[in-house]
Amino acid sequence: MKLPFTRGWIALLVLAVAYLGSAWWLFTRGGGTPDRAVTKIRIAHWQIEYGPPDGLAAVIRRYRELRPDIEVEQVLVPGRIYRQWLRTNLVGGTGADLIEYGSFLPGMRDVPTRYFEPITALMNEPNPYNRGTPLEHVPWRNTFHDGLFTEQLDTPEIGQLYSVTLCQVNMRLFCNEQMLREITGDDPAFKFPVTLEEFRRLAVRTQAYARRQGRTVYMLAGAKLNAEWLFEFMLTAMLMNVNVELDRDGQLMNYLRDYQIGYLRNRWSYRRPDVQAALGVIRELAAMMRPGFVQLERDDAVREFMTGQALFVATGTWDATSLIRLAPFPVGIHRFPQPDAADPAVGSFHIGRAADSTRGTSMAFYLNNAGPHKEAAIDFMRFMSSQEAGQLFMDHSGWISAIRGTRLPPVLAPAKGDPDGYSMGGGYMKSGADTARVFTQSLYRLAGPQGGVAQFVATIEPEMPGAIRADLQFESRSLLEALRPQDSGLVARRRLGPAEAGRAEALATSQTLAESQLYEDLAVLAESSPRP
Amino acid sequence: MQGVPRGFSLTHFFPLLLLLVLPARANDSLAGTWQLLAGNLPGEAAAALTTTTSADPRERALAEAVVLVARQPLTDARLLEAERRLNALAAESDEVGAAALYLAGRLHQLHFSTPDYAVAAGYFRRLAERQPASPWAQLGLVKLALLTLHVLPEPAGPAARIAAVEALLPRVTRPPLRRDLLIVLGRARLFHNLEPDRARANLLAADAIGGLTGLAAADVTLQIGELCFRAGDDARAREYLQRFMAENEADPRVFTVQQRLRAMATRKGTL
């Protein structure tokens, strides 16, 4: 049928205009795109404090510009319910596509094996989002400050990489710089304490300042968690000689199980003179906090610091953004003072400084093996760990990026530091939930005005063998849970033939080496079991 | 087309291609099940098995038994059923039978709510006697060594346990498994505080086989270096510690290793 010239051409023109208008609308307004054209993925984590959600939001916004076909939703889950949330969603098949996980989450050791997918092969290739940067030709795994060492340490299968990390964290002293100037006055000789003895002297000056001001000022803001972090670090730093003794296997590193096994095999205890001397220093530090700090939460310590009632708060660099943004005074970041060989309390067995900075990276995200959009999830994983996204994350979160080549803001330089000390692990205060309970519940006997080292040791020593056994049993059970699913994986890989032979071999090695630890643990539990 | 007879076209090859494709399809379908099991998706693997019709019946039966072991929630009753099926498969001395015997041993070693190490050891011994060269038998010997070193009631005493495992060593001939057994043996010597020189020799022999990657490789390199340092073998200690430094730049132990090397330079260090 031949259309009359005027009506036909007008109709065609209207159609063309409508088509072009619709196309313009679709291309320029994301919201106008039909949902089925957009792949939606979810990324879940527990870092809901100031900083990380902003950092990730900036990364997601930039990613949306690059990949309008993929929409990323950030799922913020409070830490106190994270484990239950994670387990429930993974079992129910409703887990997010990318999930933050840490091997330190109690009772969750089987989760990576069961629910996460390794990305090792991809890690050996360059990250395409690093094109045009100095990392362009660098294998993805080597674009992280630590070459993903920490992830290798925690991998459920030796040789396999499961995750990418976003940040680096260290423990630091955050200082009210204005108050510090008021305390030290114009003393030209003052320099920030490097040794424990210098820290003690500053504590004396702080007390004098408080008296002058007629108000209470503590040297350290007090709360249970902040105290635990500080005390565990200081115990590790002071007892490096015991760390060396416990390194039976010559690995120059002790894991929590080494402290448990060492204790159950009578290689250390709280009765040792050097351990008691170190506990004496913990008593000194506890006296620098407000009484009853064991009952207080992290927020209480932050509030105490923010309101000028404490000169320092000891916490991780994960709190840096909150403290710097919210404090009404300049906040400085400093390394912990450490004892030296001249220290009157613990110098006699001093070996060297403990590492308070690590290249280790954290905030690790894993790929859900049952996720419906793995390709999109992997693409976002690549982008969020690219140099561009690392910089965006650091600039918007205030957290140190895990990615090489990112530019550190000057304010965060002391938070990063250099790994210039011994790093041999630590587990004197807690090697699991039960030991933490025994130590912390009795801390008042160490810290209280009527207490002391002797009372504290007399209280905890009878309870510690049982607590350490319980923690070691828990670790063994968790390891067993992680090892079980590997058997079916191994049979499957071997049946898949040469293509999977390498992976099958690596899995067999990984499983065997982990099992040797499991049976060592069981042997120690058997030999140390209480006699009826 | 050179080499093709006149009057012959590609269509003449279709029946032959069909013959090649059909068995490949059968394998592919079971390969899909194994892929899902390898990815720890046993529920999906079970579903895939229901739609697979053209697989080898023994291979299929093995896959079904593995699905039984892998699916949650796991019960001892289901494991008993898996063991029954695995024993039926183990009646034949092929690779499926070897895998079945190995897995039956593993059920008693790791999976049942109450392990029975003696029964597990019995499966591994039977497999090693029946099919000694099978990769499953070789791996079973490594697992038998672990049980012997730490949890079986006999032989009693660390020295006797280590001697019993030394006796297993010549039977493990596949290099990666022999390497793993040497590491396990060396570490057991350190664990029992027996013969550190021989522990070092075990680790050196494992390193000579090679093939370890990642942290496992780093640990063995560092252990050899440190044990040599402790024994006063500075030349070898230096060799291994320097190798560790070169290969593990981001390892937090690098600082300690640097101190070790410095101490060797003066031989005054105590850490």
C-alpha cells in the first residue's frame, strides 16, 4: 500500500521523533532504563562507622559512571549481628554477591570453603581497571600493599586466593594535641614519648595538669575493648622473649594455638617472673584509665576523649575518621610508646621493639559461590580494588587504602608507619572467648587499688587451663568443619581429570598440612586432659 | 582440500563426528555434576544428577555417594548409607573403587560425629595393599601417617610413632604426596621435640621435591633457614633466609629475618 505523501511522511516523522526522544531518554536518564537491562549486585559489610560507607559509596558512584549496566547496592550490617546475618543468608541462598568476612569471626571457619569461590586464576592476571596506571601490567594480587599476604594466611585452601582487601589498619594513640600543649607548656625539651618510661613521665605531668585545672583528666580514655587492644599489644611487646621460646617450629611466628599449646604443655604461665613483670606494667596502664573501664564500651571511651577528660584514646586507625571529623580540637596520631632495655620493670628481658605497623591489608571481600551475577560481582571487585577506586575510597573514608600507588593524605602518615619491629603474634591476654572472659573478668583484681599482680595471678591461674582447653577445642572443631567439605571437593576435582589436577594436588596438600595441626591439637588436648 | 579423496565432502564425516560427540556429551553431563561438587554446591549437584542419564553407572554411583557426604544437614545415618554405597563400589579394584575406599576411610576419620580412627586406618591400609600405586592409596597412606603420628593408640610413644611413619615413607612414591609426608614427619619431630636434625633433613628433602606455593612454601623455606640457624649451619641458614626475603617481600616476618641475618653476620644476636 502506498501511503499518501503528506500523511505517510508525517506519521513516519512522528515515529522517528518519538523513537529518537525515547532513545535520548533511555541513554541520558538511568532511571528510565528498564530494570531487566541493569544487573543489580549487593556488597555487604559491617564497617558502619564514619568513613567506610562514604568511601564505598564514592567508589560505587564512579563505577556506575563506568558501568551503567551494573547497579551496586551497599548493605550495612551492624557488627553485633553480622555472624548470624551472614550464616542465615548464606544457608538460605540469599547472601549478597560480595561479602566481607574475616577468619577472626568466631565459629565461622567453614564459611569460605562452603560458600565462597576462589578467584586465584583472575588474581594472576592484571586488573583491567588499572589500565593507564603504573599497575597496568602487574598481576592483580601484587597490586595490594601486602601482596594479599594476610589473605593467604587465612585462606581455607593453601595456594588459593578468595578475596580482595580495601584498607590497612594499625593500632595507634590518638592525642588531644591542644591539651598536650597545655600540659607540656612551652617546654622546649619535650618530645612525644617513644619509650614506656617517657610515657610514665608524661602521665605524671598530666596528673599535675589535672590538679592545676581542678578537674579529672585521665591519661588514657578507658573502655573494655580499647583496654584489651592496648594491653594485648603491650604484653606482646614486653614478652617478645617468651614469643621466641614458644616458636617451637622455627616459623618466626606464633599463632593463637601456639600460645594455647605452649600453656597446656607448661612452656609458659602467668606465674613466670617475666610475665608477672609485664602484668605489673599492665597495672600501671590500667591506673591511667578511669575506674571501672572494663564495664564501658568503645563509644564511652570516644566520648571521654572528645569531652577533654582524657589526653589519649588507644584505638585502631579505623576510628581515625570519626575522631578527626568530630573532635572540637586538633587530633594527632602517634605510635605506642614501648619499653626498652633500660626500662625499670621489664627492660631486663627486653629483646626489641614489637611491630606496630604492618603492610597487612584488611576489610576483605569474598565472592559468594551461589551468587546469581558472578561476572558482574567480579567486575566490581576488580574496580573497587583498582588504583582509582583505592584513592577514592581513601579520600572519602579516611581509611588507608590497601592498593599500591595510592597517595596517602599527610594526616594519615603516622597511622601507616613502617614495619620496623618484631612481629611474632600474640595471645597472652586471650586466645579465644574463654580465656578472654577469664582474663577480663578478673582484671579488676589487677587494676583495682586493693589489687595487684599476685592477686590477679592467684585468681586466673586455676581457671586458665580449663579456659585454654575450651578455646583449643573450639578451634579444633572449627578446623574440622572447614576440612570436611574439602573431601568432596577433592574427589570431584580428581574426577574432572587433568584440567583440575593442579588444583586437586594443591587442595590435598593444604588439607594434609591443616590436618597435621588438627591432630597436634587433639594430641595436646588428650595429654592435658584433667585426670579423674 | 588436499589429502581428501575426490567425491568426498565434509558431510561424509558427520556420522563419525556424531560418534565422537555422543560419549563426550555423556561425560560432559557428569562433568557438570563434578564441577558443582568442586565448587561446594552439593544441592545443585544433586539436581544435576537427576537430569543426567548417560553417565557411566559406577562413576554416577560415586557422584551420588559424594553428594550424600557433602549435603547439609549431615547426619550419621546418611553417612552410614554413604559408607554402604562406597563399600559396594569398592568391590572392584578400579579408580572408582579406590576413590570409594579412600572416602570410606575419610568418613570415619573426619565426618562421623564420633570419629573411629582405627576403622579409618583399616580402610587406608586395605587400599594401599590392594592398589598401592593408585593416587587414592598414596593419599590414604599420608592420612594413615597423620593418624599414626598423633591419634591411633598404637604404637605408643612419640619415637615409636615416628618410626612407624618412617616405615611408610618408601611406599609413598608420588612426589607431591611424598613431599607432604616429609613435611608432616618433620613437623611431628619438632612437635615431640625429637631429633631436630632429622626434622631439618625431612624439610630439606621436602624442599628438594619442590612444587609448594604461597604461604606453605614460605613457611618451609623459613623453617629450614631458622632450624639451620639454631643448629649453627650459618651458610645454609643464610641461603634459605635470603631466599625467603627475595620471595616474600610483604611477609611481616621480614624484619625478624633481617635481624637473623644481621645476627649471623656478628654471631652475637640472641633472638
